[in-house]
Amino acid sequence: AVVSTQSTGNFYISKYEELPFVQEMFPRIKKIDQYLEGGLYTAFKSGLESGDKASVAQCLRIFTTLDRIDQSEKLYAESVISPLVDRLINKAALSELGLRGVYQSVLESLPPATTLVLSLTTPRKDNELRSFEFMGNAVFPVIVSKICVNIPSIFAAGNPRHFQQAYKDTIWFLGEFERLAGYRERVVALRQHSSYKAFLSKWSLPIYFQIRLQEIAGSLEHQLLTPFSPTPSNSPFLLPALIPLL
């Protein structure tokens, strides 16, 4: 009831904010609003930490009523996902596990942290909490941010072999991450998110292909100097000049 009253009050305040008596009351109303918001944030974080499904569901309903879905997703990202991912995506982990191992550890650690909110916000038409998009708006942007800040070396195209493997590992990770989303609607929303597009654009594929082309052209040119030399016994070609094309 308090939340509904507050929401209605905010609506009328925005509609009649130019009236003198509304302007006089605005500081008091704002203070009350901040107090309620603080309590809601605390209850939401507490529910997430304890795994209290009923409490988290109630908080999400309140966020919806107050039209603050984006704030709830931001709070979830900052309080739950960011600390988790920070421990998994770093230079030490990359050195020890390799990029594929880092991705694997992220995929294994996400379900315990996301199952609760994802189960409550399924995109079914009869679900009043379907407007939340935690995977696309909270989880994935944090992962991308940590990758770009903590292990940016994976995007370097200077070593084409390493770059190719890193890109292949990343495409594999994206596929597995989309599986965690569980619903087609979530996958569509994820692929349309700015962080998803920005992450893909970080991979300098034109530079990679240019380097690869130069390697092939250089090797082919070298082989053409002695085009009729014997080829290795295990080669499918009779002319060594064709080997670089493999």
C-alpha cells in the first residue's frame, strides 16, 4: 500500500510540479522517496544473499510498480555479478587456465548466482515480472567490462594463431552463455544489447585476415621460387607451391 501510494504521489507530482505548494513539499517527498528506496535496495540484496525467493519476488514487484526495473538490474549487477566475475576474469586466471578455462569457470559459476532471478522473471505472457532482463542488462555487460579491463590482451590480432584460438573460444562461450538464458526472447534481447555488439566489434577480424593473407602470400611467393622441388611424402600436393594454400 505504501509503495502504491508513493507511486501515485510521484505521478501527480510530475504532473503538477509547477504548482507552488508542490514545489514546497518536494524536498520532503524526495526524502521519503530516498528512504523507501534505501529500504527496498537493502531488502533486495538481503533476499538475494539468503536465497529468499518470496522476498526477492516481492522486491521485484515493487521495482516494477515504481518503474525502477533498470535500477534493480544495476543493483544486481553491482552487488552480485561484479564481485563474482572479478574473481574469475583476471590476468592470473588467464595465465593459469587459458581463455577457454576462464570462460568455463564463468559458465560454471553463473547458475548459482542467476537461477533465482531468472526463475522469477521468465518471459511468459502471464508473468508479471517478465519485463526484467537480468542476463542481457546485468550479467553480460559486467562480463564484457571485466574482460575489456582485466584481460584486454585477448583482442590483440598481432599473433594471428593466438587471436584465432581466442576468437574461437569466445564464440563457443557466447553459445554456451545463450544456453544459460533459457528462452529465445532472452537470447534475442541479449544479441540486441549494446554490450553484445560492442564485444563482437572488439575483435579486429579485418586486421587478422590481412595478416593471414600476407602470411599466405609470402609463403606462396617463396615456394614459387622453386616450384618443382619435391614435396613432403605426407603432402596431398605434388607441387610445393600449393602447400601454403592448405
